[in-house]
Amino acid sequence: MTPAAGKTTLVRHLLENAGGRRLAVLVNEFGDLGFDGSFLAACGIAGCTAEDIVELPNGCICCTVADDFVPALEKLLGRAAPPDHILIETSGLALPKPLVSAFNWPAIRSRVTVDGVVAVVDGPAVADGTFADDPEALAAKRAEDGAVDHDNPLEEVFEDQILCADLILLNKCDALAEADRLRVRAEISAHLPKAIKIVEAAHGRIEPALVIGLGARPSHHESEADHDHDDFDSAAFALPKVAVPEELAARVARVAEADGVLRVKGFSAVADKPMRLVIQGVGRRIAHHYDRPFAAGEPRDGKLVVIGLKGFDRAAVAAALAD
């Protein structure tokens, strides 16, 4: 998540289009770099209160997981009405792997899972080879903060972030010339496996379902020009009963590699199991769990909803599920 890439703008967009779900936000940034607390805390968005925005200003949270990150998560999860989703906006210097690993801690893993890691990339900065809107200011802030115990060059941090991501959001594309946009896409794609897709955006506006699987649509106060979901499409596919969950996970992993596919979510029946198996995936992150028993007389027909770029390869999806 490159500094000043538009992360806070993206978070606000998701809050504005939460579709009735309860969202909370953990924000970690260096001083005033890339984050204006009032921009979110006093956002005036219906359903968004001050207690839903938790700021962790003590340096890079990948270096203070036990002291700051995990306790903040536990506090949010311990509410009488916990959030449905928690958005974590990290510092542009954060290394994602320690945070993802924290979700395996005993106090956390049975209560929340990682829905997806999204890397927000500042398109013009990468085009210029700087990887940050203001590299000198970022270096000064990093030098001041004693909590940062890694000193990786910014380009190494950038590469680490995109390699850990399940989805790349190439932001500020409206500020890129066509040739620069194509060059930046090619540079990023060269580092990525087939399942990790790049989505272009301006001003952090993206279909919310692609990021957190909400199935939300832009709110009524957005203009027609802001309807970012017009670039995306969705389709439902039948899922047969499977012998074991791993069989379905392997098929869905192949679906994720199909051209244009960005996110999948669905459910299926497992032979000799009374519970419904839910499966979801974005990029290489494929997760499944049993959510509830099938009701008496309820059909055990499965379904997978696939969200992708307009015109995504539906034939490839169907073939992957049939294999």
C-alpha cells in the first residue's frame, strides 16, 4: 500500500457504500502522512460512529503486532454488537505478512478471518519510479519513529506488499497518460501469479464487493458518472456436491485464475455432512468453512457467485468447476 496512494479515500468510499453492514476501521499511519483523522472520524456517514474508527499511531503496526494490533482487534470483536467487517488501513511502510500471521493467534483465529489483502498502488508515483507521493517526507517520518524495526528500501517494501496481496488496486489512473498506465500495469504484472488481478481506479472508487464481498452498490447520492460497478459483472454457477471440502477448494482456485475473475463466493453440500459448506476466494486466498445445517427439505444444490471485470471468461469458469 504505497504512501498517499489513496487508501483513506478508498476506506471512506467503502464506508459510504456499506449496504447496511457494520464496518469498523483500524488505521495506522505515520503522523500526518496520508491520513487525516477527521476525514474518517467525523465522516458524517450513516452508521459510522467515532468508536468505529480506531487509530493506531504508534509507528508501523507490523512491528507492534502484540502491543497494538491484536489488542485493538480484540476490543472491536468484544463489543456487544461486533462489526461485520474490519477494514485495516496500514502504513505505506507496513509489511503485510506479520499482520496476516496475527490472524492465526489463538485469541483471534476462531473469531475472524482474513477476507483479502488489497494493495493500493499510487499509479503516478510508480510511473515516476518513486513508489511514494513524497519519498523525502516519508523517510523523515520513518527516521523519527523508533517503533519501525525494519529499514527496507521503499521499492522492496512495495514489492513485498504486492506479492502478499490478493488484489491490486491501481489508483489515480485518471492522472496517468495511456502509455504510462500500460507500462505500470506491465511492471506490476511481471511480479504476480495468474490468480492475482489488477483493478484500475480513480479516487479510490471501486465496486465494494470486490474488496470485502459486501455485495453493496454505490449509494443514492453518487452521480451517474461515479457508478464504478458498470465496469464489473457477476454470474452464478451451479456447484455439485463434493466428497471433501478440499476438492471444491481446488476447483475454486482454478476459477480464480480465469481471465477477468476477481472474487468468488458460494456454498455447496459435502457428501455425508449435514452442514452447508461456504467457500470464498480472492486471488490465491481460498477459504472454506461450515456455516449451518441444511434445513429439513432444503435443496442441497450449491451455487458459486463470480464477480469479475465486464466480459470475464465465463467458459473458463464453467470448465474449471467441471474438472
